[in-house]
Amino acid sequence: MTTIDLRTRYLGLELKNPLVAGASPMTGHIAQLKALEDAGVAAVVLPSLFEEQIEHDEMELARLRDFGAEGSPEATNYFPELTSYRTGPDAYLAQLEQAKRELSIPVIGSLNGVSSGGWVRYAKLFEQAGADAVELNIYYVATDALASAEAVEQRYLQLVQQVRAAIGIPLAVKIGPYFSALAQMALRLQQAGAHGLVLFNRFMQPDIDLESLQVRPGVELSTSAELLLPLRWIAILKGRVALSLAATTGVHTAHDVVKLLLAGADVTMLASALLRHGTAYPRQLLQQLGTWLEQNDYSSVEQLKGSMSQLHCPDPAQFERANYMKALMSYSSPT
Amino acid sequence: MGSDTASTTVTLDGNEAAARIAYLTNEVIAIYPITPASAMGEFADAWAAEGDPNLWGTTPQVIEMQSEAGAAGAVHGALQAGALTTTFTASQGLLLMIPNMFKIAGELTPTVFHIAARTLATHALSIFGDHSDVMATRSTGWAMLCANSVQEAQDMALVAQLSTLRARVPFLHFFDGFRTSHEVNKIVSLPLEDVRALLDEGLVRAHRARALSPDRPALRGTAQNPDVFFQAREACNPFYAAVPGIVSDTLDAFAARTGRRYRLFEYYGAPDAERVIVLMGSGVGAVHEAVAALQAQGSKVGVLAVRLYRPFDGEAFVAALPPSVRSLAVLDRTKEPGALGEPLYQDVLAALHEAWDGGPGASRPLPQVIGGRYGLSSKEFTPAMAKAVFDHLAEPKPKRHFTVGIVDDVSHTSLRWDADFDTEGKDTTRAVFFGLGSDGTVSAVKNTVKIVGENTPLHAQGYFVYDSKKSGSITVSHLRVSPRPIHSTYLIQRANFVACHQFGFLERLDVLSYAEPGATFLLNSPYGAAEVWQQLPRETQQQIIDKRLSFYVIDAAKVAQEAGMPGRINTVMQTCFFGLSNMLPRDEAIAQIKDAITKTYHKRGEAVLRRNYAAVDATLQGVAPVTVPARATSTLQRHSFAALDGTSDFFKRVTALILSGHGDLLPVSALPADGTFPVGSAIWEKRSIAAEIPIWDDTICTQCGLCAIVCPHAAIRMKTFAPAAASGAPAGFVTRPWTGKEGPAGAAMRIQVAPEDCTGCGVCVDVCPARSKEVAKHKAINMQPKEPHLERERANFAFFAALPESDRRTIATDGVKGSQLLEPLFQFSGACAGCGETPYLKLLSQLFGDRMVVANATGCSSIYGGNLPTTPWSANAEGRGPAWANSLFEDNAEFGLGMRLALDQQRTLAHQLVRELRSELQPALGQAAYDALLLPQPRSEEGYAEQRARVAELKRQLVRLGDQPSAERLASVVDALVERSVWIIGGDGWAYDIGFGGLDHVVASGRNVNILVLDTEVYSNTGGQASKATPRGAVAKFAASGKPSGKKDLGMIAMAYGNVYVAQIALGAQPRQTIRALLEAEAYPGPSLVIAYSTCIAHGIDMTTSMTHQKDAVKSGYWPLYRFSPQGADHPGGKPFALDSRKPAMPIKDFVATEARFAMLAQAKPEQAQQLLALAQQDVDERWRLYEQLAGVERNVPQ
């Protein structure tokens, strides 16, 4: 048993180690959440509540109830009226409340919204249900050729400001990497009231089914190779912004965790790894993490965190654009 | 369920009013759906599902039975075991209860059946209201208590319950179907405490004490012999004698408790009236108004309303009449052909005779009595008609028997009435709203009635008229608002507010005929106030000018769209009504509408509420007044069905009037006396309800025929023809060379849409497999806005339809392509857009239509197949086509079997007579032809054509033989020599439930009938109640928590006989297997049963995917495809069972996730849904395991 101090702070929350179960189907049921807690994760992020999904369900229900209704003298409608349809966020909030009741680790609610009213309303409900923090999962595909990058960024900032103003619990923002000036964006999100960034949102990307010529959602689990993108940006941001940094995407092995902590992550979030290996997997990771730290003479995670950030690493230029050139050059034939 | 202690006003309809009391005062409720009583059962089931308690704090057991006969049996048993028990029904359902009703009454068992009185099917079925059903039960020995209004439907429900417990005589509590059952009105509720106070618990205990119990065993239902039966039957007399007194006492107690005073016979009118109308039911309201108006003019008239009809208390009746009465008109809402008069008339005569024959009336002259029929099948009955009756009574020699409300130019029974006689209160808001079933107009008006009724001191009444279409149905909502209670039990004739929620109606309907001078006219219009005038038909313009209407427009579709509710204009139009009618201050009205939205939609969720609120807020600024010019200048004219070219004389005289909304004007002589109607009139209707229609791209089309085979309305067709036939075609009539093997070589082909018959469901486009290589979304047919294509496609369709049909003998019909070259003889029905049933019927009509006889069970298929005004079953150019009839819901298999027996008998006779006439016929026909007449025909189109030719020649020879008896006899049955295809068609409610016993008997008969079950897995026609075909886990009415038991395997039951051809098919999944199964079923010389998966709006799927969805039903093993052919030789190794679908390759959860009937349970009750889903998966797995084994079983059935 390791004696290394694995504790870390994320969004102002004291966590017993840097492993967090990120938002995924693996955090969708109380039994899984309890198993994850048993396996040692320090916090859980519930799956995203999609405002769009809620609205869709409600409107579909209304459409269903109205369809064919009052069109025939013989049938005023075609379905019985149920006591409740549990539309809206009720089921999600009930799950959040149950998770808070039955877990001792922090529980973070994740919210994917489409309208400013929706974000604020649901974030408040999360807080009322006992969430320890809110993670805003902003997923906006800017397809409008007439909308400027500045306008899009303003939307992000306004959302964060509005939600910040509405709740008292910590607020993390999960974003994608596609910003022209990501570092500045991070700073502006901080100024807008975010307490932390979750890097990065791994968007579902559409795929084409060659059989049916239909566009289908493409869902692939991540691999360790994908962690390089968050690793770079965490290394760059660490020390430049006063934000907690969470690494997500590509966290599969203890070495992945170590690398991200070295780059400056406060926590690392597991999703694909849990889907692939199951809820007991964090126990193994924690053991390996402890062993690595021990073998490499680290006494605590705090000691490790950010020690290889761009500000602290021996060769900061490696994290910059030149990196690509250098990589190419390193593969060049010796002259 | 209402207040516990205090009387409050509530706004509801008659069904809910009666059901509330029935639910409170009973412990067991056995139900079965039937219009217009279904809602009572649905209410009871919904309340029980929520655990609402009855008077004794328990939740009544509510159970759906397999038929009304079953419900009555269950009620009888529950009563015998001591439970307070009830049921709800109407019409044919009540008839099915009659045997048990005799028993229940004979055993002096207290119960109340609540009846929404409805027409009995005679020359035609009618779902509407009259008293023919309750009158058919007069001899059962039940007391009959009539409620005349929504308020009374509540009050008399309790009076009946209280009285039956005391009297031990069972009660029918009835009120008029639709007029009362569906009228929404403001009434004073009966609080629980009043019910409790009035109900004598001692009588409940006495009922329980009489129950069967092994602790005090007794027998009931003995068989008695001539020695004692008669005496025993007379032993009940004192109980009946006591009933009027008991009801009278109950009414007194009721009045003392509630302040509402009712009497056995209620007189209203002049104390010195000389002319009195006697009637019962909702018509009392109309007569009341006439009496009030005539009295005000000094007439000595009155009305006597009958409440307790059985036992008929003659003395009380006479006592209730004013002594001054000289003549009585007794109105019956039923018809008893052959009787001296209708029932109430006869009772009145008998009562008067007894009273005057030595009774209390003897000192006065006997009043003259005449009897009239009115209001059959919800025929309008107005104060003007009541006045006509009073006027007629004043004539020196009135007709002893008359009718009112129709023009009888055959028997000359009818009275004329003055349509201008108006009794409506001048301070009553009278509004009429024209809408589509799908646009929410009726819901909005119901909400308006509730808003006014429940939040203001005003009274409100709503009544709703629907047409019989299931797609694009037109609704007319009648709304009255008044400072006084509203008893006007008739449609509004003079509206001061008319709203037309669909612009297109103006072209077809005389919407403004309802508007009184100076009324407000609100039109939902895509055109603004400045442009709309020129878009109106000239007739509408003239009416607006002549009646000096205040004319407003709003683009409600736009407001709804912008609020995020495309197509749902109800909230917008409702807000307009409040804004323009000034019934309430505008701000208050807005607040009330929003409050009503919250009440109506709160269960749907916040998004729905927000969008409706947004629609309300955006509405009033969109309403614009239209400046009305002085002259009508439009060149547009309202559509005239009567002016259509090419229609029959019958169509012009009759159908055209019905289509134009003037069916009420048709005289008796216009209508067939025996219910026989010509086929094929749906083709003239051209409802043009689609916004988008499929447009063919010939350059991509592979000519597969899938679009045509799946079309629910036969609105997209494929035809081949000689290229020369297309010369002279309209511009744009593109054709392609036919690439199929079917038909003549070198033919041309075309896919053609019937643009005005298409409902725009998009199923054809969804199944089209041919895509553009450049733009993947572009297919060989594509939905496009109708208007730009309408004119061209209309001309194209007319040309296409006139092209000769393919020669059936040259077509291989066992594939999709070939089958779709056959002419559909079922077309343009009023079925739902995307209906999953109708493609099967259309296919049957293509394959067998010209020699097909159809027995059709009551249900959706009898409504879209046989509900006037038009008929979709059609004939071909030779005049041949399916002959169709509907008997009942419960007897369809037997009905069809009867047809088979008749045809077989005729063929036997024909054979016998052909043999008898051998010496005359054989030389004339030739040996070969003569012999062939008697031989079994080859089952091919060639064979049928040859036999028809032989029969035609035979007929000519019979003419030659003149009046020889054998020849004449043979001529009357000779057509039976051509093989007839008998099809017994119906839904799962019939086949699995109410008609199962008959179906079982018919398949066991070994006779050559073909049974097609259109399995939607619910009672679709009455609104989606669960049947035994409903799968486990699906939510349906009467299965609100998901059906706990699995679907009955009807096919397996039939297969057990061994000699029945059985197939399970799904057209959208494997059309070729469907065609093959239908051909095999038809060819099999014994009974065949084909169970067809039929998608339905009650499944909660996107009906555009109605057919492609079936692929997943099959892929998941939810709906396995198979054929069981007793002619085992067709199958290798004599294995009769062929499994046509592949092993399930998709979990059931993925399939059901796409259907709301399952998904709503997963959302509402996830744990229960999960449990049921696990069982449903086991159902699928186990059934597949069984079928796989069956597929290997060798079986021979001795034939």
C-alpha cells in the first residue's frame, strides 16, 4: 500500500486523488456510481443533461398526444393520459439527489444546453439538488457562415456569466479545442466566472453509412494517442490562468494520468477507459499511479502537478507551434 | 374526482359526469370500448390506474373484457358474489348484454348500467345518438332512467344507484349519445359527502348479504318446469310496483340534500296548456326553449319530460299533465317498423286509456294523441321543429304518426318547420369554429369552455361535429357562452362569431352560412389584410358584404411556427377568439388562456408550456381587420360536386349534396331503402389535403413498384401501355420504356400521382430505393410542394387513368412489380395518412378484386371502407369489383362463412341445372366447353377469363331457352360458376377478442374462406384500447402501465387444426412474402388465416416510416414472418411450416425504442418498462425457438 499523498484540489473541492469519472454512460446509474466510488475515484461527473433532448422529448410527447386527437367522433385521442411522463429534468435531478445521498465523494452535474434560459434554469436545479459543482458542456457547431468567431465566443462568455450569476457552487466549463486563440479564450472564461476548464470535449462526429447512404453518429472510444492534445493545452495554460484544469480524452493508463498531471492537470477524467475496462478499473490505475510516484520518488500529487507545464518544463518551445517542425526534424536522416 | 364536501361548478361532458358517480359507487367495473360510451370506461380505468378511491376507500377493480357480452357476464358474476358492480356501453354493445340483463333482473339484483344511447345498426351502422338501443331492452325487466342533460347525467347516475339498491330492480341509466355524452357544459358537482349521505349503507350490506357464499350456500339460476316457472316469474311484481315510489322518494331526498328538484315526469309550460309534447332525452332542452318562446307569445303549450321510463307509472304520468291538455304529441327517438307506434307513444296511449277508463281522468275529454319520430342518428332537433309539432297539434286533423326533422316525400310523414324560428338568447355568444382534426381546434374550444365555465360566472357549452375521415377530417365546434345555464341542445344556426381555421375550407364549404348579420368573421389566412380579399371565392365575398360582417385575418400558421409549434394553431386561434369576442377583459383573457395552457399541458413539460405562452403573446398583434370592399369581384368560385363531369346521376343527386355538407336536405326518396350503395365514389372527392405530393423523377426510377404497393390511398400508380397510347398526352406526361418482363414487350411505363387524392404521408418516398448518384437525398420520387405541380399532375392523372389497364392474363402477379400493374379496386379511402392497413386491402383488390366478396368486421376498415359519403371499394371498366358488406363487430367470420355457403350452394345448384339441361346446352356450347363449365377451374387469370367467357355464352344460350323453369333457375345462379374469392377482413379487436369464438369456428369448418386480420395490436377505431393482440410492455388504453401479458399467438391456435393455411406477413418488411402468402391463402381450398402487421397512429411512430419501420419489426423478431401450408407437398419433406424471416438480429429494446407506445413507459415508469421489456425479449426469443423447431416438423393432416 502506497503512502504517497494522492490528494488534489479541483474547482475548490478537496479530492482524495486525481481520478474523476467523467461524464459518460458509466456514470448514469447509481449502482455504477457506487462501484466507481468503491474502486477509488475521487469524484463523479454525471452524464450530460441535454437541454435539447429534454425539449425534444417534451415536444414529441405533446405531438404524440395531439396526433390524431379530436379528429374523429370515435376517438378523442389514441393513448391513455399517464399520471406523469417524467419529462424535463426530473429524472436527472432525482438521480443527482440519489447520488448525493448514497455517495460520499463529490458529485458534479453536467449540462449541455442550447438557450441561455435553459442553462441558467437547469444549473440552478442542479444546485438545489445538491450538486457539488456544475460542468457546462458547451457544444456549439458554428455552421453559420455569417457568424463571426467573436460572436460565437461571446455566446460562450455570456452563458458562463449568466450561469455564474445564478449559482453559488463551483462552475467548470468543458470546451472543444477549436478556438483561434484558446489561451485568451481560457482567460476570458475565467473572467466570465468559470472556476475550471475541462479539456477537451470529445465531440460525437457524424459518419456516413456506405450501405444506406445515411449520415449516422460515429461513436468511437478514445485511445491514449488522443491525450496529446489536452496535454499540450494543459501544459500551456497551467500557470497562465487561475483555473482548475481537468484533462479528459485519452486517459487510459497510469502513465497517461502521470503525463497529464505533469503537464498541469488537477484531475484526469476517465470515460472510454471505464467503458472498455469496467467500473473496477480505477483501483488498478490508482495502484499503478502510486507505484509510479513511489518509484520516481514523488511524495504527493501536488508535487507532481504542473512540474512539466510549459512554464516549468526544460524546453517550453516544445509545446509551441514549432513543435511540429522539430518533430519532423528529429525524424530526419542524420547528416 | 372533485370536491369532498362542497358543491362546486365543474365543466365536463356527460360521459365524465356519469362515470364519476359510477366510479364512486361501485367496486367492480367491467368494460369494453364502444362509441360513444368508450370514454366512461376510459375514465374509470384511468382513475383506477391512479389508485383513486371509491366511496369506501378502495380502488375499484376495472377490467376490460373481450366483448360487451363478456362484460355483462363478468358483471353478473360480480353481482352474484356481492360486489357493487357496473358497466358502460351503447348500441350493439347493449344488445350483447341483453341475455345477462334478463338474468340480472330476474334475480332481482341491484346494479346500474350507464348508457350513452346510440343508434342500432340496421340498413347502415351509425355511431350517433338515438334511443333505439335502450328501447331494444324494454322487455329485460330493467328500470330505465333517462338523463336529459350533462347535469342530469351526473345526478341521475346517482339517483339510479340509490334507487336500485333499495328496489333491487336493476337500472339502465341512459342519456343521449354525443349530444349529452360529448357535450361539455358547466354543471354543479356532487361532492363526496352528498353521495355518502344519500347512500344507505344498510342497502349495500343487504346486497352483500344476498351474495353467494359457501358459508350459507344457495342456488341461483335453476331450471324450472311448466309447473312453477310462471308463478315464480310473477313473484317479482311487488318489486316493480315499488320502483316509481322508490325513485320518487330518492328524488325527494336528492332535492333535500342538493337543492336540485327532479320528478318522475317533469312538466314545464303553461299551467293551462292545451297542447303538450311528451319526450325524453336531450330533445327536452330544445322543446323547453320553444315552449318558453311560444308561451311568451301567449300560446298554451307545455312539455312533459319523462325521466323514469320503466317501470312506466301511468298514474304519475297523467297526474303530471295539466288538466287543460287537449292534445299530446309523443316524440320517440327510435323507430319500430311495423308497430302501431313507437314505444313511448304506445305507453302514453295505454296510460291515458287506463286513466280514462274508470280512472282519475274519466271526467275530462280524452286528449288526442299523435306520435312522431325525431332525431334518429343524432339528426338535429331544434326549437323550430318543436314549434312545428305544436303547430301541427293545433291543426284540425293532425297526422296520427309523423316525423320531424327530415323531408319524407315517400310516406309523407314529415312536418314542415320554420327554420327562422329562433329562441337563442340575444345575450348569448354563439361561436362556430371550422377546423381540421389535426389542428387542435376542438381541443382549443374545449379549453375555452373550461376557461369560461371554471373561471367566470358565465356559463359555457361546447359541442363538436366531426366528419368520418381519419385523415384530413373536418371539425365544426359549436360554442355558446351565456350569463344563464345553457340548455340549447342543438347546433348553432346563427353565430355571432365564425372562425375558419383552414383557409382552404372556403373553397369547399359554406362556412359563412352560419354567420348572422353583423357577426365577426375570423379567418386563418396566409394572406394579409391587404391581399386576402381577392383570394376569397366570390360567394364568400358576397356573404361578407351582404351580412355586413366584421372581417379579421391572422396568419396563425406563421405565429405557431415562430413559437416552435408548427401546425398547431389551436392556441393562436383561441387567443384570437378571446381577443375579438370581448367576453373577458383582454388581459384577464390572456391570463386565463395561459392558466388553461398550464393545466392542459403541464404534464408535457416546460418546453411545451413556454412555446404555447409565446404563441399567446405573439397572437394579438397579428390579428388584422380587413377593409371590406363594396362589391364582390373575385373570379374564384366555390367548388361544386354536383357540377363534376362524368359522375353518375346518383352521385349528382345524393353524394354531391352530402359532400357539400347538405346531406340534411336530402329527402327520403333520394336514399336507398335497403342500404345498398354504389361503389367507387371516392374517386370524385378530390380532398386535396396534402401540402406536399410525390413527384416522379423518371431518370432514376428502377420501376420496382414499391412506391405503388405501399401507398395507403392508391394515390401513386404504375402502369404500362403501348407507347402510341401516350400520344396526345398532356405536356409533362413523361414515360419510360418498360424494363420488366411483365406485360407486352416494347411497352412504355409511368409512375403517376393522384395529386388531389394523396394525403402527403410520404411513405412512397421513404421506401423508394433509387437515389441520385449526385445528390443522395434525391430519389426517384420526392415530396414537393403540391401547388406548383397541381395543375400539371391533375391533367396527367386524368390522362393516366384513362389509359387502358394491363391485360391481367399477361402479368405475373407474384412479385411487387407485376402486382402493381393490376388495377387497384380500393382507392382514395379516408384512412389515416400512412395507414398500415389499407395497403393490404388495396393489394387484395388488385390480386382478386374482380371476383372478390368481402365480409368486413366493424372497425377502422369498415369506417374508411364503408362510411358515407363516398366509397373507396371500386369497380373496373367491365363493372366488376369487390362486393363488400359489414354485418357486425362480433360476427364477421360467421358472416363471411355464410357468404361462402351461399356461393357454394349456388354453384352446386348451377352444376345440377347445367347437367339437367345437358341435351339443350351441350350441342350449343360444344362438348369441350360444356364439360369445362363443370370442371374445377385452373386458378389462373387465364382460367377465370375462359370460364367467364363460357358463362357468358351459357347465358346467351339460356336466353335462347326462354322461360323453361330450369333455364330461368340456372340464369339466376350461373355467375357462381366463376370462382368467387371470399375474404373475411377485420382488425385484431375482432379477430383476437370479440369475434374470436366465431373465427375459431370458421377456421375449424374446413370451408374455403380467406381471413385477413389487419393487426394494429389495439382497438384503433375507438382510440387505442388494448386487445389480446397488444404486445407485452406496450402502453394502451386499459393498459396504462404497459400490458403485463404477452400477445396471443393467433396463428399458432389456427395451426393447431392442421388443415388451416396460416401466414404472418408484413408488407413493409417483405412485400414479396406478403404477395406470396395472399396468393397461397386464396388458392388454398380450405380456410386460410393471414395475420398482417399493420402500423397505426396508435403505435406512436412517424407514419412516414410506416413501411420501413416494419423491417425492424421483423429484424428484431418482434414480428416473425411465416407460412404454414397444410398442403405439405409445397414444402420439402412435407414440412408445412416455412419460416420466412431470419433469426432476430436486433434486440427488442432497439426496436421498441422507436415506438412511443413502449417508449412512453420507459420514460414514465423506467423500472416497470425494463422488467416488461426483459419479458418481451424472452417472448421473442422463446417464440423464435418454438418456430425454429416447428420449421423442422413433418406433419400430415388427413384431409
